[in-house]
Amino acid sequence: MKRIEIQEANRAAVAAIQQSQPVLTGIGIAGEVVPRMRKNLLLHAGPPITWPRMSGPMRGAVMGALVYEGLAKTPAEAEKLAASGEVAFEPWHEHDGVGPMAGVATASMPVWIVEDKAAKRRTFCTLNEGLGKVLRYGAYSDEVMVRLRWMRDVLGPVLREALALRPEINLKALIAQALQMGDEVHNRNRAATSLLFRDLAPAILRTRAKNEDQLKVLEFLNANDHTFLNLSMPAAKIMLQAAEWREGSTIVTTMTRNGTDFGIRIAGLRDRWFTAPANIVKGLLFPGFTAQDCNPDIGDSAITETCGLGGFSMAAAPAIVKFVGGSVADAMTYTQKMYEITETESEAFQIPPLDFRGSPLGIDLLKVCETGILPQINTGIAHREAGIGQVGAGLVTPPMACFEDALAAYVETYCPKD
Amino acid sequence: MKRIEIQEANRAAVAAIQQSQPVLTGIGIAGEVVPRMRKNLLLHAGPPITWPRMSGPMRGAVMGALVYEGLAKTPAEAEKLAASGEVAFEPWHEHDGVGPMAGVATASMPVWIVEDKAAKRRTFCTLNEGLGKVLRYGAYSDEVMVRLRWMRDVLGPVLREALALRPEINLKALIAQALQMGDEVHNRNRAATSLLFRDLAPAILRTRAKNEDQLKVLEFLNANDHTFLNLSMPAAKIMLQAAEWREGSTIVTTMTRNGTDFGIRIAGLRDRWFTAPANIVKGLLFPGFTAQDCNPDIGDSAITETCGLGGFSMAAAPAIVKFVGGSVADAMTYTQKMYEITETESEAFQIPPLDFRGSPLGIDLLKVCETGILPQINTGIAHREAGIGQVGAGLVTPPMACFEDALAAYVETYCPKD
């Protein structure tokens, strides 16, 4: 493989990402719409992992999910079941989906359906539970169960009917707007959630649901600025799928973490995972917590950075430094540096403070290895023990070892010695 | 009056502005809540003006308002009535209120009520009509009348009931949030309108209105990103009222235009107007219009700049240059320059791209005259003929003569030659 051939492959890969058009088309039940989903399968964030190696928050989410799904009666029973080998664990990323933080999903959960109609692809993500004690951060108390059941029985069906009553929502345009409004759609989703709320509220009023349920749905969506995160993630995922399995390309198609390992995948290396231990996130902790409480980096949400959003677009969202730490100048610098490891600039996503420059798009494995500059990710921080929840938010990078291993595999695959 | 005494008066004036706490408390009927409002009185934007000197869009709005109020049957009859001297014209600013563009209001129109409870003050503004053919830009066709009647009969009552069902809305906090989301709340109100919509939607569902009317209200609010302009204006007005009538102070308490004249008022000079011909706005015109179509600067909306928002906070809203013209660097420069003519920085309104510096607050007449730097305003542009509407948006400054005349009056009042 010559350098010029790699460049051509990468250009084609990012052109495909640019052309992808994610739209929100509906809501389904995971067991009915997610490929190869089944009752005793739990999907999770990050690269593949077995129960013994799972971190505290991932275990907590698994225990809660088994109780929610009716596969276990108590968290203790769930823990035994999880360790027994009688339930399977597979990454969301291998089922056309993504999940924030622990990202654990079961067959009866409602999921957003995002489509790229020209490409005939669909991606999926659960609905965001809100803040506080939530499954995705490893909490599994009764309040978590009650909320998940309400989401299954009321929120999902009402949103499903509302979406069917209105035109599909163009997520690419909505994200582009949100970047003009100070979001980077990973840890700041206030504008995107507001725009989504404006789009959905009239349709929710037109459903056959009781006024009381319509009201609860509006109040639930309004109470949580991260509602849109569970849409920015599958939108980024579907755009990146356009670059997957591209012969010879060194573009990164996946970056994700399961709370133990960080994993990446490369377009030209298809579905091979390259993993290394996940880093600890540095950031701002909620009162009462210390660095000892923090679990290593977790969640599929780094799919936003992989698509040029999140940490890559922090210059569009200076207000985020109040949440993840650092200064406004740092936020500008993070975005500027990411142009050094990316193939191109997004045609859709513009960064107003950088004179509307397109966000840095298409992480190139070769550029990361050549420059030593690691992708910049911003993220929430989970407590390292099961059952507790979020302790803060901050900044993190992948371990360089993922990229070194991927480069070695690329050389082995495409540049035989003889 | 010594310089140090002026400085003390100015410090007290801006401290009072900083302490003001505007909250949205309800909706009323202008004739019932606006001081000294009566059936044959039309309120208008800008300093006082008589019918013969009114510009085209102001005349168009007056004609439409007379038909809407039932004081005339046709626009032609309205024109005769307006010229007859049988209806009175007075500035909104002399009735504790403000109106965007022509700003024409009659007794039966619904108005937002903004309060500063500690100061026991109230300000008022009509509800925003949306885009296209609207009264505030001088249009008076049937479609304008139908919309105004629906606003009186449905929108106003539904919003009034919704506001009564929920806690008052803290406008200062909402504006502060919107500045973190790329608004400057004069010509960019998308974030503020979205946040307001999120606050109001659940309460609208809780009203006794028919589902069909609730739906129409949500759709009307959602269709118009400028809904919040009619709240940022009375919020700015009530904050500036805290500085009015302050012995010796050179802080500007009002900047406004009626489409013919630009007028300012100064804290230490009480209710005296200092006027000069309004400038032409330079900006981006809608397709099909030329500079010849543009009316001179019009509207009370420059109250936002007087309060450190709008053009003074353009650095917070870089995306606005796509609407009013110029580059992102220009937007940064406009805000930076305004610190040279203002007394202090807002404690509430922060500008993220300038490292959360407070917005420039408290225009000082002396600093304007000493530096020759004029306040920077961004604004919509009305067609110069009655009945047409908006033709674009852009940037403008007050005429220096207003400030020169005010300075002369200040010297005469406070620095007698004896």
C-alpha cells in the first residue's frame, strides 16, 4: 500500500461520512428492531468484555438491567446470574448501536431509531434517563427501576406516536444549529435538547395520550438537558458507519470504552478491536467526591469525538469549561489541535468562534502516530462502585497503545515485508 | 458638579441596574395595565413624534392599529383619522413600556408584564407577531389583522392562564443562559425563545384551553425565534429604570428611534429627550431589495444595547454575523470597543468567548463624547413605505448630535458659569 493509495482511501472514507444524512425516524423496542437482539442478551458500551473484568458501574448497570428485564428478582440474584454465564454480553457497537456510560440495554427497552435512507442503514440508542441515580452510571435502586418502567410504558409509546405524526427530524441540521448555540453535543446538549423539545412538543399534543401523560412526557424531556445526547450518539455512529470496512483506509471509525478498556476500530481493519486500559478522567468532581471515587473512562459517547463533535468541537461551546474544567483558551486549543490529526473539516458542522471553520473530521491513525497528538475527549465520570452514579465530568484521551497496536496490524495487513 | 461627584452618581446608577431583578409575572390588556392608557391613544416606539413627521412603516403600523382597534374601518379611513388630530400619539417609553420596530400598540392588545418586585416597578411590551407581514414593520393587510385578533382572543388568554399556573420566570437568569448559547437577545433570540418555550409548554398543557388552541399556541411560539425579543426589551427597560432620574449621573437610560429621529435620555437629565435624525442601517438585505428601500433606524429595541445586550454583546453571538453582516472578528471588536464607553461590566450577563467577562454596562455620556466612540446597535430594517415589512437586518449607530446636545444640557444644568 503506497501513501497515495492510503490518502485516496481516506479521502473516499471521509467523503462518505460527509454525505451521510442521519434523520430521526421513530422509536422501537430493542428486541424488535436491533439486529440479533434477544431476551438473554445484554448490550453494553465499549469493546467486548466479560463479567469478571467489568468495572463497578458496568456491573451495577448489568444488575439493574437484569432486574428491569425480569431475568432476576433482586440485584443480588442478578449478580449471580451475570456471573453464571447464562446471559450473554455483547458491545452495542456490534449491533448498530451506541449507549452512553455503561450503555447497558435489554430487549424490552425503547430505543431511538436513526436512519440514513440513501445508505439504507439504521442505528439505535436507548432514551436518556436524566440526571442523578440512573442506570447508565451504574445505579440500580427502586427509583431507577420505576423510571425505566415508566419510560417503557409511557415515554416510549408517546414519543413513538408523536414521531409518526410529524415529518422526520433532520439530525445533521439540528446538530449544526446546536453548534451555533454553544453545544458540542457530547457534554453540552442544552441547545440541541431545546430545539428537539420545540420540534416534538406540538406533536406530543397531537397524540391520543391522556393530557396527564403528555404533560409528564414534556416535563421529563424538559428536566434533562442531556436528552439529545442519545440522539447525537447514534447520528455520529451512522455517519461513521459510512467509512467502515474501507480497504486501505486509516480513518478511525470507532472510539469507545467499557470502563475497563478503551477500544478503537479502523476503517481498513474492519471489525478488529484494538484495546488498552482506559485512562482516568481529569475534571471537576461534584462536592464530596475525590479522585479515588472515579471509575476509568466509560461509554460509547466518544463516538461524538470520532465524528468531529464533543471534545473536537469544544471551541463552539466555550461555556462547557464550567462543567468539564479548563479555560476558554483551552477549549479553543483542543479544537485547533484536532485539525492536526484529522483528514478534513466537516461541511455540515461549523464552529462560529473559529470563523465558521468546519469541525475537525476523520481521525487518521497515521497522523495520531506521527504527531503523538491523542484525540481529545470530554466526558462524564462514574463512581467506581456499582450503585452510586455520576461523580463529575472532565477531559480524557485514549491510551496511545490502541493506536500503536492498530498501526502494527495495519502494516502487517497492508505492507507485507517480502 | 465635580468629576468625582459625577463618578459617584454613575457608580450608584449602575449599581442600581445590577441589582434590578426582572421577572415575567403575567399578561394583561394594555388598556387595563399600562399607565395612562386609553382608547384613542396609540403608543409608538422612539421619542415623541407627530403624524406629519412619521416615516412610512410607522404610518403603516398606525393605520393597521386603528383598524385593529375598531377606530377606523379601512386603512384609508385610518389615515384620515390619524391626520385629523383626534387620536393621540405618545412614546411607549413614557408609559413604562417598549415596542420593537414601529412599536405601535392600542388599548385592547395583550402585553407581557415584567416586574421588579423589590423596586415595585412594572414594564410592558406587546407579544411578538412573528416574521413576514407584521404590524411592527408597517404591514396592515388582512393577514396582519387576522393574526392580531387571534393573538388577542387566543394567544394572550392561554399564555395568561399558563403563566398563572407556574412560578414566575426569572428573565435575568434566562438572558444570562441565552448569552451562553449564542444569543445577544436583540437580533438573535433563538436560544432564549427555546428556553422560554421549554418553560411555558408544560404550563400551556395545564390550561383549560382546548387541545386545538394549546397546539396552535405552541406552534405559533415555536415558529418564531424572535418571541423572546418582546421580553428581553421590557427586561432591559426595567433594569434601566433603576438608573433613571439620578441627580448628576451621566449614564444613558434610553436609546430609541421612531424611524425619523433617534432619541436618548440621560439619568441626571430626567425625562428630557435629545434627538437627531436617525441613521440608515448598513447590513444584509433580503433578495429583491436595495438600499433605496430602507427606512432609517426604527424601534425601541435599542433598549437592549442600552442595557449591555444586543450589539454590546455580539461577541457572545458570533453566529449573528450571518444575519446582520460582518465577520466574527468584527463581532468581537464591537463588544471590546463598548467597554471604552461604559461604566462597568454586568455581573449577570457573561460573554463566554471573552473568558466570561461581564457584558459592557452603563453607557456614559461623557465617555461617548470624549472618545467619539458611538454605541453599536444591531437591528432589523423596515421598508420605507407603509404596508410592506422587513427588508433586512444590519448595524447602525446613534447620531453623535444626540450626545453633543445632551452634554450641552448637562453642562448647563450642573455646571453653571456663575
